[in-house]
Amino acid sequence: MSETAVPSTARGGRLWIARNNHRYRSVSFFMVFLAFVADGWGEPAGPTWIPLTLLCLVYPHLVYLRARHAADPLAAELTNLVMDSLLWGAMIAALGFPLWPAGVVWLSALLNSTFCGGGRVLAMSVLAMIGGAAVTGALVGFELRPNTALSAAVILVASFSIYLLSIGLVSHWRYEQLRMAREKVRSSEQALEQQLVEIRQLQERLSEQAIRDSLTGLFNRRHLETIVPRELARRARDGSELALMMIDIDHFKSINDRFGHQGGDAVLQALGALLNETVRGSDVACRFGGEEFLLLLPDMPRACALERAEQWRRAFAELTVESGGSPIRATLSVGVAVCPRDGTSTEELVRAADLALYEAKARGRDRVVMARAGALDEQASAAAGGRAGELRALGEDR
């Protein structure tokens, strides 16, 4: 097993298996050593006593130091597990395959290999233990001495029980860590999802604010420039009529002069509220600029458009707007154009409705005027002054 370099942060996380196995080896190998002593094995100077002592009392600390200083502690520890099986296979064969020690060591080594490294390390450990026993038997001969003293058996059973309980406790601890980590991830995901919802809501609010007039709450001119071409294209497909209205608050400059901009804003807000409350879901009400408002009414025939405009004109004339304790009354002038009669493009419809609005102003205000057929051609032929010239011809503010 190659030991590749890993980042220092990952290395610290991969060292925990080596630490746990160091504790397991130190305790369990010492218990096995006591079992052999209790079994009355060999003489103190016997040829197998020295390697058994080194394996049980020294080896656990040496392999831990190896894993601790390795570039990849986990890979080094998995190699150590295979080495455990190899050495114990050799030692058990040298001791004559005592039944209890051999069984406990066999199960403990393979269980630890499976727990730490899975099936691949388990297979390597099985082969290593069989190989170690086979090589030792080939060198010194096979001698079966399976009997084990009762005291040794008791120690080994206790050792194996402690080992299994330790693995159970570690497994539970790891499970609790995993459960808490999952709960933390779940909480983080829920918090992230909430943040995403809030971000989407904020984006929707920002998008809405980008197309809304902050004073009246109506759509702004920017939104109108995107929606009108789309409605005209749809009308061209299905052949329906589409009405466009230009609405202007009469004598708005005088309202500002008399009641201040606060009063003027209150009048604009009152008209915006009226339109917002009474337009259809398919209608588009827009503050076109200053005191001018534009309404786009899909599927609206000419007669219906005139009737709706009159309803709005009368409703606004009946309103009393309060500002700074002063009641304000105002009226509307409305110009109405219908597609395709008065134009088929945005520019043509807006110009036709605008001309009708100026005619309403010229007739004395507080009225609705439908665009006249051929009015655009008349304006083009006049080619003088445009709206500013007509305003000056009226001789007073709008």
C-alpha cells in the first residue's frame, strides 16, 4: 500500500484510526501476553519468548510511531493491520496453534481489518495470516499444541470481550458524530434554502421596482417600452383591437404652485391609486412622465375605450385629495387611439393619442377625445413646432 502525501488538514483527520488501533494493540496484545504467561508457556529463556515479548509489548508502539509520522497515516495504518496478521500467523504457528489464543487473535485481527479497511484489507489480512503460519511451519515444522489452561482462556475471553465492547463504543461515537454532522448539514441546507428564498424574493422585488414608478406604484415608461411591441405583435396575430390612452392632469403646474410639490405628489398618487384599483388584469397602467399617464388596453374596441376613459375622468373629478389640511380637486384630459385604426406601431399610437389629448386641452380640458382619422397625416404636413408649439398656442399651462 503506497503512502501518498496528503494535505496537513486531511492528515490530522486520518490519524484517528492509528490512535485508536494503538490503544487496542497496547491493551489486547498485553492481555494475550498475560494469557501465554498464565498458560505456563515455555521457559523464560525459551526461543519463542523473545519474539512474543517484542510482538506483544514493543511492536504496538513501533507501528504507531510509523503511522504517526507517515505522510498518509491512514494508508500506513492499513499496512500495519496486514502486518499484524502476518506476524500473529507466524507466532501462532510457532507456538503450536494453541486453540484459545489462535481463535482470539484470528477473530480480533480480521475484525479490526474489516472495521478499518473493508473487504480489501480483510482479504489481505487473511492471506497474510495464512502466509505467516505457512512460512513458519515450513521453517520450524508444524506442531499442534491446542490445549490452553483455564486461566489463559479466561484472560483471552475477557480480552476479546473488552475488544468487542471497545469497537462497539467507537462505532457508536462515530455514529453520533455522523448523525450530528448530518443534522448540521441539514440545518445548513435549510438555512441556505431560506436564504435562497429570500434572495429570490429580493430579486423579484428589485425587478418589480425596476419597472414601477416609486411615487404612484404604476408601471414606468421603461416597462411600457417592452410591453407595447409585444401586445401589438399579439394583436397582429389574432386581429383584435387594442386601445391606448394618454391621460394628463389639467393645470398641474397651478396645483404645484398653489399647494406645493407635496400637494402635486398627493394628486399624482390619488390618480395612480384610482387606476391601480380599476384596471383589468390584462391592462397596463403607466406613469408616462410628469403628470402624464398612459394606459394600454388589450382587446378593447373603440366604443368601450371611450366609455372606460369617461368613467376614469368622472371618477377622478369627484375625488377630493387632502394635502397639508387643504382639499385639492383636479380634472383630467384624455386622448384615445385604437389600433389598427389610428396606427399599428408604438410611435403611431402614442402620437395619435397625444394629438387627441392636445385637442381635449384645446377644447377646454376635463374631457375625453378620440383620435381623428388622418390626424397623423395632418400633423406631418404641418411639420411645425410639435407639442411645444401647440402648448404655446394654448396660451397657458396645461
